[in-house]
Amino acid sequence: MELYSLQVFLTVATEKSFSRAAEKLMRTQPAVSLGVQRLEKELGDKLIDRTGKDLILTDAGRTVLDYARRFQSLQQELDNALAELRDNSAGRLIIGANESTSLYLLRHIERYRELHPKVKVQVRRSLSSKIPNELLDGNLELGVISYDPGDERLKSKVIYTDALAFVVSPKHRLARRKTVSITDLGAETFIAHNVVSPYREVVLREFQAHKVPLQMPVEMPTIETIRKMVQNDQGVAFVPRMCVEQEIEQKTLYEVKVKELHVERKIRLVYPTRRALSHAAKAFLEVVG
């Protein structure tokens, strides 16, 4: 069996389209179709159900897809290993992180680049909820998330402990207060982050437990947009403290402690338990300590 045939099938299954796969592989669509047919003939099983309009994998197709991903991961490991042998620790390190957790990587990456300047570091923006599966599928080697994945196939280590900060603009009525009670916040307009997270759930539960209304008429996709809206006095927000440390220091935002709410945010570096890590990844684990 040729690895190229598996790569063709993997691309078709991932793109869910023969035409998009052909474009990505820089081949004609008939050549891609023929490659999949040859693989099916060699394996003695249909991998794709062609009776419907959509591209649907058969049971055999899903099994082959799983192994094709593993072969791709092994090939990447081989390429990295050979690069390291040729150029003394050269290689590539791919880390998955979302918008806010990538901030916790900065000082570690700076230190890592000092020690291993030949390694190409790529931080790939990913949804936090999808990073565990991307690690298991071999699309990432390391990931950074703010929750325990609870999966024995993954190892995790805490690299930073942060907290959620309640922030308001300098013009806000609470800006000069050091602390407030959760009951003082029932009339506030909250700018919410429209990404599901365990910390959002904690805030919702606390407001419900204290029978305080939590008004969230505006939801934004990034911490950056939330921060700017709060600075413009369009509302208040709970955000990771590290994301607003500079603004708090410069007094363009004010942090006010909420007596009933102290939510720790543990940032974890996550990696597969059973798959061997590249030299580049092992070196990064040593840097984070």
C-alpha cells in the first residue's frame, strides 16, 4: 500500500469533496477519484458511499481514516526527527491555543526561542473545546487549555494560575470601589464572551444562587472587542486578568473585586499520553518546567 494513496483518501475525507481535495493536492479530480478507487480495490472495501449527494464515509472508510491520520502523524514525526539529526535540534513545533490562552505562552516561547533558535514555532489558533481531539488526531503536538481535559489519553500540567477579573471603565460608577457585592451588579450591562467555557458557567451559577439578574444583551467573539467596549463604558465584563493587566496598570480599565466571586483559571499544557513527542516538544516541556 502506498502512503500517497492514504494521503489522497485523507484529503478527500477531510475536505468532504473530491474537487476541493484535488485543488489542495494540485491534482485533477479524475486523478484523485482514481487514487481512492485504487485504494478501495487494494483493501477490498468501499470507503466512500457514493449513492447520495453528500460525501459519506462507510464503516471501513472511517477505520481507514483513523489509520491514515496516524500514518500522517508518523510521517511528520519522521520528518522532524530527520531534520533534527541533520541540523542539531532543528524541526517544527505546533501548539494549539485560543485567543486568550496564547497570551500565557509568550514568555515560555521567548525563552524557548533563546535556547532553540532553529526550531520553527507555530501557534495555531483553535477553539479550546476542540484542542483535545486535535491532539489525539495528530494535528497538534501540544495544546494550551484552561480546563482539565479529563481524558486518560492526554497528560496535562498547569503552567499558570490566573483569575477572572471584573472590570469597568474609568467613568463607571463602581470604578473607585475596591470591592462590591454580587447584589450590586443586577442592573449592570455585561459584555459577554460568546465562547462556551467552565468559567462562564461558574459566573452564571453564582448569579442564579444569589438570585441576581445577569443581563448580557451583548456577546462578542474576542476578549479584545470586549475590552474595548468596556473601556468605552458600553458595559462591564468578567475577563481573564492576564488579558487586561496592562489596561489595569494604565488605568484605562479598573478592576473591582466581587466578594462572592473568586474564580481561579488554571492554564494547562496538554499532550498525548501514548504518542512519542518530538525533540522540539520535549524541549518545550523542559522550558515550561
